[in-house]
Amino acid sequence: MFVAPAHLLLTVKDVKRLLEHRARLELPDGQRLPAGVAQHYSGALEADLATAPVLAPGGPVALVSDAASARAATSALWASLTSSSDGLVDRCFNRPVGRFFSKVLIHTAVTPNQISICATLIGVASAICFGVGSHTAVLIGALLLQFSAIIDCVDGDVARVLFKESPLGKWLDIIGDQIVHIGVFVALGVGLWRAGVEAPVLALAASAGVGVVISFGVVLRSQLDPQLHQNTALQRLIDATTNRDFSVLLLALALADRLVWFLWLAAFGVHLFWMVALSLQFRRSPASA
């Protein structure tokens, strides 16, 4: 039986770890917290948890006793809401800006899945703008894509704060990202072709779109196979190359009217990614060696 006082801040991840190991929490300074799995519940938490093994918390933990400690706990919780795939732009811009929306939306009836769908629709709207081909439409598309990246940070924040994480939400986020990437790459090619750019832009767009599909399959295989999921080199590659930082590069090149450079990069970069990722999948991870 899991027991904890109502005034203790815990993350879902730590609760799951405690349940898995049938343990209780212990801070690095040796202080044992009244949270964990007890064999029996008598109402005396310390006595109930006396024989449980200890685990160090993996996320923020705080005993809330007054307004000051509540504010500190809230700040610690928000600061912990990051992702291993966050790039520099996510950490410095997308998440800080998105956090404003997150803190507003947790007090509404809007669900994380609805936010994920909204981020996807904004990304699709950006692709439509890129397909128009005019400089003004391209700039609007680049700004919409950046806004989509910001909103894409919000759904996870809201899901974790409200304890609404779900497999459906995870897949909505993943599949939505692929739809946006394919749409943007293909639309860039169409827009540049309509603008009369002297480069094989349609072929480059097709290459980038196909590369996204193959890359998705390779990444999906790594996520569904437990042994591959433990391959740290593979996971580091996926985290480093599947962040949202490319939206800033695209915006900068749109301002400079050099989007064809981005299309060349995408057309070959996505294939380089999936080939390297696939090669890493055939290496044995330390855990399985």
C-alpha cells in the first residue's frame, strides 16, 4: 500500500519507482520522508514505513507547511518539467515562453491532448503558408512554425502537472510532429518551385519527406524494443536530433530569403540521421552485452 501525507509534493515518476521497488524516499542528507510502500497501514506513517528499503528521489520533493514552502515547491515542480530531447532553443526560449500558457491552461478545462492537436494544426497552417511561395507568406509560415514549437512544449507541462499523462497523448504528440515535419518539408519544396527557384526543390522536398517517414520507423523501433531503449548512444542521438531547434534556423533563413539552403540540409540530413540511428541499433548496448 502506498502511503504519503497530503502536504508532500511528489512526482509521478517517483511514485512509480516507489511502487516498483516497494520502498520509501530518503533525501541525500539522510532524512527519511513519510512516503513509500507500507506492508500495513495503521495511520502512523513512520512505523508503517520502518522496514521499507530506501530510494533517493529522482524529481522535486517538498513538504509544504506554509505559503513560502508552497511557492518554493511550485517553482521546483515547474523547473523540473523538461525533456531529454530539449535543445538549446527549447531551454532558453520555447519552454520559458510556453510556461506562461501552461500556467494559465492548468486552470481551464483544456486537456493536454487538445493542446497537442492545436500544436499540430498550427504546424500544418505554417506548412500551407510555406507552400504559397511568396516572401510574406514564408515569413508568416516560419513564425507559425515557431509558435507551434512553443505550444508543443505546453502539452507535456500540463499533462505532468495535472497527472494526465497517457499513451494516447504520447502518440498524439509523436505523430503530430511527423505530420508537421513532412508537411513543412514538402510545402517548402512546392513554395520554392512556385517562386521559380533554380534548384531541384521538388526532388529535395520529396527526399526530405521520405526521410522523415523512414526516420520515424527507425525511432519507433528503438522505442518499442526494450533493449534498444537502453542503448544510450542511440538515445542520445535521437534526443540531439529530434528537438525543435530547427525552427529557429528555418526562421533565420526565411528572413534571409535562403530557404533553399534549409531544404538541401533537410533532404540529406534526415537520411544521414536514420542511417546512423539504424547502425547503432545493430550494436549491442552495454546492458545487453
